[in-house]
Amino acid sequence: MTVSPKPAPGEIRRARLDNPKMRERELAVSLGISEADFVAAHCGEGVARIEPRVNDILPRLGGLGEVMALTRNESAVHEKIGVYEKISTGEHASLVLGSQIDLRIFPKSWAFGFAVEKSDGNELRRSLQFFDKTGEAVHKVHLRPDSDITAYENLVSDFLSADQSQTIETSAISAAEPLAAAAEAGARELRERWGAMTDVHQFFGMLKALKLERRQALAMVGEDYAWQLDGDALGAMMNHAVQEVIPIMCFVGNRGCIQIHTGPIANVKSMGPWINVLDPTFHLHLRLDHVREVWAVRKPSKDGYITSLEAYDAGNQLIIQFFGERHEGETEREDWRMIAENLPRLPRSTAA
């Protein structure tokens, strides 16, 4: 396969000038490059490369004060306003467990970092932006009016990269191992392991052991554990949660970060293909036209069954996941379970 060369940094910057209102991510796609390539092309012009040493940077983010944390994938954008606090770091996973900003971070996926300053009228907007090796954004930290600018400038200075070139080398993600066929014997073992779970976090190890994709396992396990819902289920769930003031948990993630909102939602609005939550400290933007399937999923735990709603795209990739608000050692909320179990289901014959 012939790979077209990337446009030169000067061409990328000219495209920005020619399309001042176009979002960076969309402009990068139109140029056939990653968002990280686009940002890197502006190094020295409001952008500086910083070392993506996530476990060293995370403890410094609390000093910025109130910021907006943003994590997204192709189909959902999750924004939380708050402070980075209760931080713990690890080689394979790091945590931010603040009252507003709640993150699960996978440091090995953070490959590129940038400090970005962008003029917006008379205002200078500052952010820290991090990307994986493919050039896809994993996490961004946007400063707010009350953020500590001095702490930001000190952080950028301390992590400034010696390499301030305007090009980066991105690489593709390695192909996954072949997946198991959905054989009857495989389904029996899946059901046995699924039913034996005592913690929802055991789910990932089970999939790995059986060499199954998440979406594949849902279709195999049987309707007592997973059932497919009507395409309007997500909007219906959100509206019920608003009307009945049911606190929920909303997870949006990518290869390098998962961001979580916990609490009630109040202001849900549809705009074209997007359904949005526009609350004071939580914004969610979800492309419903990217959602191919919605599943309700029931997993055993030592605290009883835990029920989630999960949306998948056309490539069977998880877009977004919802739970009822719950803390370790608590049973699932009955009002959340009532919603999840009574959303309209697809007949088994039409479900995948």
C-alpha cells in the first residue's frame, strides 16, 4: 500500500489560516494527518513540545487549580471542570480520584505532549495536550479563568522537551491477536467464567484469557447477562435519569485514558446528530449517528449484579458506558436497575 507523505509544517499552518473556524481535529483529518501532527506543526508559534512523562506531570496538575479535563474518542467527548486531586501513579495504571476529575490513566500510551497557547479574541487560552503514538489525543487539560498561570508556566518550563521540531513520527497500533470463534464450547466456558465473577474488574481478564473482544462476548453469553436495546435507549435513559434525579456514572475512554462522571445530570439537549449534557461541571457530547448497537450488560459481583449500558460503533469498539452511581461495597441502585431492565429491547432474532 502506498502511503502519501505528510504535508510540510508550513502547509499545515497555511491550512489553519485558510480555515480559521474549522476544528483542529477535523482539519487534521482533511489533511490526512493526525491531530498530533497538526499541533506539532505549530511548535514555536504558540506551541511547545513537553515530555509526556505522565507520572511526573500528574502530581503537578493539582497546582493549576480549577481546570477543565477532556478525554474523548472518535464518537464521544467527556469534559469535567474541577481540580486534579487524590493522585496515585503506577507503571501500568495511574489514578486521579478527585470529587470532580476522576481518571484511569495508562501511561505507556502517552507518546507526545504539547503546551498550547491560542488567542481567542482578547483572551489567551492555554492547555496541555497529550497524544498516543498514532497521534490520537488521549487527554487534554484546559486552563480556566481562575487557574494558576504561574504554576502552568513552571510546569511547562520543567517538562520542556529538548526537541522542538515541527514534525513527529507517528506509528500504527500493532494488530491484535486472532480472536476465538464464537463456538458453542466457547460460549459454555464464557458463561461459566462470567457467572463466577465476584468483581466487575475481572471482566477484562476473562476476555483476555478467552481471546474474546468485548462486543463478541456480549453476543455469545446469553440474554440473562447481556441483551441488545433499541437505538433510542441512550436518550431515553438520560431523560429518565434527569426526570427522576438518578445519579449515574458515565465512562468515556481511549487507549490512554478513561474519564468518569459520577452524579446526577440535569441539562440534556439534542443538536443534530449529537446528544449533549450541558451541566455546570460536566459536559458530554455523544454522536448518536456513530452508535450502531446499545447493550445492557449484567455482571455478577460480591455486592450483587451490576448493570451497565454500553454503546458500540460500526467497528464494534466501545464508545461510552453508563452505570448507576455506586461505591465499593454497595449494592446497585434499584432505580437505575429499573431503568436499565425496562428500556425497549430488540428481539433476539434481530439482535446481533
